[in-house]
Amino acid sequence: MLGDVISRARQIVEDAQARLPVEAAAAIESVYGDIVNLNNFINKEVDVIENDRTLSDKAKRAARRIVLEQAGRRLEVLKQKRIYAGAIEELEKKLADEPVDKDMPLLEFLRESEIRDRLAGMTKEQILSHFGDSLFDGSNPLLIDAILNAPPGFELLSEDILKKLRVVRAKRINPELASEIETLKRLEYMIVKLFNRVRRELDTLRRKELPLSLVNTLATDTASS
């Protein structure tokens, strides 16, 4: 029943195999396997229903709807098992806590102090307005270091912004860890995309199994709106 979704999922797997590291591609393949197994479950249960001669057409529709609802619940369990939000959060925290060399050369210290002196006359909003792009894309590392190395009590930006800048700086210090995080984010995006496709297809199939009177009512309400 999920043939179209499985076909599209196979294309995503092939794309992952071409673009992602082997381990990441294997994770996508595992999700593909989950979807195939879910489809097998649905087909098996529906075959049992269709072959039960004691059931009326109305009862069969109700039974198929129950199977699709069960599949939806199984899908949510699979989704929670496969997503990487927790792992990404932990790696980002590790990245943000990356140690920074405090023994900077005197010239660099003076340059940072000069930058902070110039920024001290600006509001937080003005700093972000003038330098926001170069701060968050990491293209101005000296400015980032100057802001992050400000003495306690003389912070130039709010703590939530400073946390983001620590991550930006840490990506420069530890590009390997930053690359791992980006790979996980791409992986999670593809996985969520796959599961969302399955969810939409299950919802469509389930609606088709609603009582005809309710389907007609929903169609009329949709047309009038």
C-alpha cells in the first residue's frame, strides 16, 4: 500500500549513498528498511481482512482503518528511534565547550582590546545590525574573538547570542566535530522527510477508509470553505 512512498524512499537512499559518508548512508538504508517492514505489516493485515468472508464491506473498511491507525503508531515509534536531535544537541554542546587557548600573543590581545573599545559605544542592536552577517557566518574571526573574550561583567552581547558565537568559533577550532554535526543534521533532515512522506500517505489511505457518509460530509465542508 505504500508503493509510491517506498519508490521515492529508494531514490533518497541512492542520493544518500552518493552524497553522505558510508555510516550516514547506512542509517538512511535502515529507515528505508523500517518503511518496507511497515508496508509488509499493512499488506499482511489487509490481506487477512480481504480474505475474511464473514466481514461485510463496511466492516472491512473499519478493519483496514484500524490497521492503518496501528501503522501510524508504529511509525511514531520508529521515528523516535531514528532521529538524531539528542545526539546533535550533545555534539553542539561539546563544540560550544571546546577549550580556547588563553595564552594569546600581546599584539592579538591589544587588537581585541581596541575592537572592544570601539564596540563599547554601540548598543547590542547596533553591533548586530552592522556586523551580524560576518559574526554568524564566521568570516570575521577577530571580531568574534574580541566579543567572546570580553572580561566578565563587560559582555557586549546577550548570553544567547554569545552561545551561538561560541559555536561559530568552535567550528573554526574543531572543524572535524563541526563537520560531524553538519552530517547528522543533513541525515536527520532526510530521515524526517522520509517519515513525513509515510505519515502523509497513511493519513490519505486512512481517510479513504472512513465511512462514505463521513467522506461525503468532509468533501462538502471542504468545498464550501
